Amino acid sequence: MIMTKYNKIAIVAVLFALAGAANAQEVAATAANNEGLAAIGKGLALGLGAIGTGLAQARIGSSLIGAVAEDPSKAGSLLLYFLLPETLVIFGFLALFLI
């Protein structure tokens, strides 16, 4: 498996999330423990959705600029492809309230 910069960032983020959960003090009440895990899940749902959107829009945006430079009449229809990954953040935001 080839390790790109983005793979390394994702692995480090997951390791930090797991290390934070592992170092937490043991809570006597399971309800308090479940609240902490729910908070971690909420953060991961929104954060990973935003990271995925950022990576997708970075690549799509550079391609969009090149395509519009060649044919400016297609700018409106190509803008839809740039905005499409934004639904990942909306789904992460929705999951934040469902957890």
C-alpha cells in the first residue's frame, strides 16, 4: 500500500482519537462513559465529513478552473460539480444531531 500524505494524516487523526479515549479515566457510571463516546462520535462525524469535503473540493476546484479557462460558457454547469461534495458536511452535521 502506497502511503500518501492524506493517508498519513488520516491515520494520525485516528490514532489521536483512540489515544484520547484510551487515556480517559475510568468512569463509575456507564451513562457518563456513553456520553463521552457519543461526543467523540459526533466530532468524528462532522470532522471527517469536513476533511473529505475539503480534499474533494480541492481537486475538483483546480480542474474546474482549468475547464473554465478553456470554455467560460460552461462555468455555471461545472459549478454544480464543485458544490456536490458539500453534501458530505451536511450528512456529517445531520449525524451529529442523530447521535
